[in-house]
Amino acid sequence: MTDQTTNSTSCCGGSSCGSGTATDVQIQGTGVTTVYKVSGMTCGHCEGAVSTEISALGGVTAVTAVAKTGEVTVTSTAPLDEQAVRAAVDEAGYELVGQA
């Protein structure tokens, strides 16, 4: 059996500095809400990085990332292409696991 490191790319080096609070990026409007699981977020900085990248996608109206749960809730005007969300999460330095 091999040991696996849960997050070698974290801005915190894998330490648990998470604030336990959500980082919100609100644009405006309502629409489709999707919850994604993202691995590697450990703190408020992580939440902000993921939120900023996803909020830049066309049609996104709100993003809430919570490092403690690894969940990112995205509201958009229409369903988002999962590959675009994956690319945004990758750009932030984290891994999209899939929809929660």
C-alpha cells in the first residue's frame, strides 16, 4: 500500500490554515446553481483563487468556495461546460473532482 499526499500544490503547503468561512464572489443575477468538489483548498487564499478563476467564466453570476468542505457553489445564467470549470480550477492551482 502506498501513501498519497492529499495536496502538494496548496498555497499553504498542506497545512490546515483554513478559516472555515466561505469566500464569495458575487456578480449579479440568478440562474442555474451547481456544486462542485475541488481538492486542495486549505484556506481563504485558496477559496479566493478558485472563486476568482471560476467567476471569470462567461455566464457566472456568483461563486462560493469553502475550503473546509472542498465545495464550490457556482450560480450561472445557463449550465456551464464542465471542461471550462475544470480549466478554471486548474488555472487556480487546484483539482476539480466533479460535481458534488
